[in-house]
Amino acid sequence: MFATSSDGLCIAYDRQGNGPALLLLQGFAATRQIWHELGYVEHLSQEFTVVTMDRRGIGESAMPTNPAAYHVERILGDIEVVLQACEVERYAVWGHSFGGSTALQLATRSSQVERAIIAGSFFGHVYPQERIDEIVNWLESYLEAKAQGALAELGVDAEEDAHLSQINIPAQIACWRALVNWPIVHPQDVRCPALVYAGSADERVATPLEKSRQEIEQAGIQLRFFENLDHEQEIIERKIVLEPVLAFLRG
């Protein structure tokens, strides 16, 4: 199914199940299909109305290449039109990685969000300019190396190339460039009950979360670390993370 954004773009989404609404937001380069493939939708739709979507720039949604199209207001506006199409007024949100950062933005702004689960993201400056520059430079190098038939020199094997070939790289570059202007979120900004979790092996996320533990807990936010899980496993290991998330959602 498709909804139309405020700037006229098609945003792909799915709606499945019955019960309280639960919006699932995946990581930066993943599509909404990951929630289906890992069994989340099948399991959660027994208890919730589950909404999944491809953010603009990925999957079946439109893929603008202008960084202005990825301003936080545009991304959140896309979510709003999808939820309107699903006739959802109040909902919980569960986001991983970039989806977790987006869920944090929702949790600070929208009175419609009843509960938020943030996985694989943290408070503060998640996307500093130097990190964005590093990623954008690599993606541009990949495009150049691919055009010149020099992927081996960049260290890109056939499997990685096959994965990257399924992604609209110019759209991803545009989105990365926009992230430097996304607002910084602090724990005290969150307006709804929230659970933040990370794997202990996801050092880029776990380290700043641990440093902010006191501030997070003072804001009434639940913080949990899963032993030995890395960034990808925070979503891949459904059987490990699902039980505590469901307990939080059920209140």
C-alpha cells in the first residue's frame, strides 16, 4: 500500500493485525520487509495492529536525491500520513538504529506516541559531521570504483556489491547529508514512557548510553543492555529481545 507525503512522494507501508497500534521503524538501509522476514510482524500482529513502512529513499518508497527532502520534518510527516492512512490516532513505536533515532524524534514531539522503544541508538549527537563525511565519502568512492570496475581495490567483494546494488546510493547520500541538521535529543525531552536498549557488543551505542545512564534513569526511561549482542543482533535476535519489549508494551 502507498500513502502520499505532503510534498507529493509515494511512501510504501503495510498494516497487519488487530489491537493497539505499533509502528516499527528499521535501520538506515533496511526496508520494512526485515520485520516480516525476522518474524516480528507474524508474532506481534496477534496482539497489535502492526504498521511497517519504507522511509523515503529506500525500498518501494520514492527516492529523492536532494538533502532537503530528508529534513526531520519530512521524515516525521511521512510517518503521519501513513498513520492517517491506517486510521491510527495513538500508537507505540519501536525503532532500531536509524529507526530508533526517528522514534526518539517522535517521542519528543508527538502527543500521539504512547510508548517508545529505542534500540541501537542513543541520546545526544548521534550523527556528527565527521561521521557523516566518512560515510558519504565512502559511498561516493564506491560509486566511482564501480563505474571504473575497481571494486576490488576498494575492498568490496561480490556479496557486498550485490547488497549495495539494491540500494539507491545517491538517495542514501542525500539522507546522510541531511542528518547533520537533525535536532539533538536529550533524555529529559522524551514525553512518553520509553525503553532504550542496546547490545553490550554494540560499543558505538552502548558506550554513550552507559555514560548517560544517570540522566536517562532520572528521566524515568528504562535502560537495558543485552549481553554480547552487536548492532545487527539487536534486531536479528528476536527471541532474546522480544520478551522484555512485549512486557514494556503491555505496561
